[in-house]
Amino acid sequence: MKTLPVAVQVYSVREDAEKDFAGTMKKLKEIGYDGVELAGLYGLSPKEVKDAIEAAGLVALSAHVPFRDLVADMEGVVSQYEEIGVKFIAIPYLMEEDRPGTDKFQENVKLFEEIGRVCKAYGIQTLYHNHDFEFVKMPDGRYALDYIYDTIPADLLQTEVDTCWVNVAGEDPAAYVRKYTGRAPVVHLKDFYKEGKPGNMYQLIGTDVEEQESHGFFEFRPVGSGMQDFPSILQASLDAGAQWVVVEQDQSNGRTPMEAVTMSREYLKSQGW
């Protein structure tokens, strides 16, 4: 069976990485991960980050870099990640004032393209990592997420489909990955359990936002222990021509973060990955 290499988003084990980045990289390799996706540099220089990842035998696949950090200093920020050697930089999240439905959104899409051009000049591919708030309809009926990809050329912006948030938005994650066949080099594997309409979802990913009144329950779970149909998502990733899959779990819920990412990797191994 054909499979893809498996990376882990370092945000999943952020406290471990903050205390001992090099040791955390070695543990992730021991668990069976092939690469990492960064979420910050943990007070280290780009060279120190690169050396620690390489010493562990991992690939520095990609990095989530805050949108506003990129806008503030595109060349400076991107050059740091070029030094680390990442293949991809993902725009990871939009604050409420930057999202679809706001006055800034159309201007932000132009900035996404500008970021894409700067990254391309440094040999890095820009990705967009979705949540569920991009699944609001534009005036012409398209989802805002599709509008982004329709507006920006594929060589400047590709997808990092977060399969959890696609599901939360009410769409089929496997179908959405396939929709972007040829434009989906990295697919985020994230599992969850929810009931009703919870109001705490964005607090759980570590953002300081005012949540809506909760009418339900939501928690992140290790891959394979929640509501996602991962056999179909993994097959869709292969069908879409993905190069990597990335495990992410924002909160570990009663386990240590390392236990949670170990469970995710063990589940994927049980599926032959």
C-alpha cells in the first residue's frame, strides 16, 4: 500500500518544545514521525532550530507563521525560514478583524498573494491553513476559502486542508481534499469529538477571542479516537497527490501532549502508515 511521510505540528507539544526543543525533536523521531511543522522558533536562532531538527533525523517540512508577522516583515521573516530549510510556509489563522465578512478581507487576499510571491522568491511554497470561518458564503455563493484559491494563482498559494475544521464546517473532509487535487501538498490530520453547537472551540486552540454561547461540547482528540473517517481522508490525500500528512492536536485532554501525539502515530501505523 502506498503511504505518505507523516509529520507533526510542533504546536501539539509546544510546552515540551519550549523547555527542551532538541530533546523534543528526538522524542518525536522515536515515536515514528518523519518531519515537523514549526509554530514559532521557541527562542532559538534559525540555525539552532535547523540543527536540532537535523540532529534528530527529522525533516523541517513547514512552518505556521502568523499572518500579521508576515505582513510586517515579509522578507525578514521568510528568510529565517529559508535558513531552516522548510519547503512550505502556511498562513495559519486569521484574527476576527481579518476574516471573511470583514472590510479587510479582500485586501488580505491581495496580501496572501504578495506573501506567496516573496516565499516563491526564496524557494518556499505558501499554503493557506483553514479553520471553519472560511466556510462562509461570498455574495456569489462561493465559500470564502474557495474564493481565496480561485483568486490567487496555484503557484503562489496552495492548500493545507485542515480536515477537522472542514468537518466542523459541515463539509466532507475527504471530498474537500480531493477537490484540490494537485494543489494539496500537505494535509492536516486532526480528530475531535463534538455534540451540539459548542462555543469554546477557538479558546481550545489557544486564541483569546470572545466565544459564542455554548450549546454543546467540543474536544480535540488523538487521530483515530474521535469522529473523523481517517481511512477515507488518507485515501483522499493519496488521490489528491499530497506529499505529506501532518498530525495536529491543539489540546491533549487529560493526557500529556507527547502521549497524545504518540497515540496518533500508533493509529496511523495501524492503518499501514
